[in-house]
Amino acid sequence: MPPLSAAGRARFAAFARRAVERYGPVTDDSGSFWKETGLRPVPVAWQLWNEPNGSRYDCPARADKCRPKATPVEYRKLVEAAARAMRRVHPRARIGLAGLAETKRGMSISTFLRGVYGSKSTARRFARLFDAVSVHPYATNARDVQAVVGYVRALARRAGDPSARLWLTEIGWGTGGNKRHFAYATRAEQAEKLTATFRAALKGRRRYGVDMAIWFSLQDREPTPEERAIGHWQPHTGLFAKSGARKPSWRAFTRITGGLQGTGVGAASSTRSSRARAPADAIVAGRTDP
């Protein structure tokens, strides 16, 4: 749950500042991590929180009428505190708002995002603190994903942020779970939808301001008891099976990004990230499931 008190926001801002000190900026090799390890610096982008419009992380299981405890204004205060602390360390740090997803257990993307921006004058000041609005456009197919992307971009513009950029920080379909769920796909369909979605993101990156697209997730995992009971699709969104074997979606992913296919991630390496070579004007990556 996002910290709601002034003291909690200050602690989070201090944590965010230390994170930037460790992993960035990369232009002058000043991040302590790169100095300590001798590794070649890579660009880092920061997303401030995850799905604060939903109630999944701070309400009892299956509490369908539960609402998130953090209001849009409280989330804005968290971003203001953290982003300012981060920019003092690295004025050009790439910062995105928390990924928002449509949910029945919380606020709609529209209600939450409009509340975060506030009035037009507030929105203009607030938009200077971050680089992108993040969205989790889970949908039935690539066309519906693109519809969500266009909808969120229009929301940001109407709210007073006409030059808003977008990060698609979760996209995926599961090859297991409830077969009647809109996010279920066979392995072949998963690969087809991945290809269509990333191609649409690349094609529309200028029209919709898409700077980043991230697949969720790298490797399948064991469902929790609650997820198993409801046939949840999300544990099955990996580009690799639990065994580490490649799915057809991994081959599709590497064709889009120009990465190497390799032989597999291994059954015990689900936290290992996949970083493929992306087109010069777009960022496409695979994300692990924490």
C-alpha cells in the first residue's frame, strides 16, 4: 500500500533517492553500482508504484466492494515527493507514473488518472515531474490493447498534459488457467498476440507517444492457492514454461526485438531478467514476475 502520511512519503522519497544514487545516472558513470561492479552502465527507468487504482494490495482477498486506501491526490503527493528527490540526484532520470489497469476492485483508470492530474493548472505543474504515464493494457487482442492505449493518451491530454508519453509496463496473455477468461490464449495464440501487439506499438509509437513496451512475464510460476482456485491466468503469462522450456512466444519475442533465442532460462531462474536488443526508437523488454 502506498505510504499515506507525510513521514511515510519522506521515507519513500529517501529510498527513491538512494536507488537513483545506486543505479544512475549512466551518462557520467556516477551510479555507485556501476562503479562497484565494473559493469557497463545501462539505462534505467523508474516506475513509481504499481496499480494504485486497484485494491489488490491493501484489501482482503475477494473483497469485491473494497476500494484502494490511497486516493488519487495522496498518490500525487507520493510522486511529487519521490520525483523531486530523484531529480535532485539525477535531473534527467526517466520517471513514469505507476502502471494503471482496469479493475472491478478499485477505481477505473479514468477516475484515478483524472484525480491524479487534478485541475488544468495542477496538471501542468505535475506533468513536469515525470516522463510518462504507465498503463497495463490487458485486453482480448492487440486491437483492444491499442484502444486502451489511445484512450489513456486522450485522458492525459484532456487532463492538461498534451505532450504525455506512454509506457506499456505490463502486456500479456496466459497459456493456462480459466480458458473462458479474456486473457487466456493457447501457446500459438500467445505468440500471435505478442507479435501483433508489439508491431502495433511500434507502428503507433509516434501517434500515441509510446516509448516503452514490456511483456509480463518472463517465466511461468506456480499459482498461489487462491489463484489456483479461481483459475487465474497470470501465473501462465511467461515466455518460458516453469521447466525453463521455450514457448513459441519466446521465439516471437526475439524476432521482434532482435535478441538471441538461447536454449532456455532454466527451471530455477525465474528471477533472471531478459534484456533483448530493441529498435533504436523504442524499448521492448521482458519482465520477471516478482
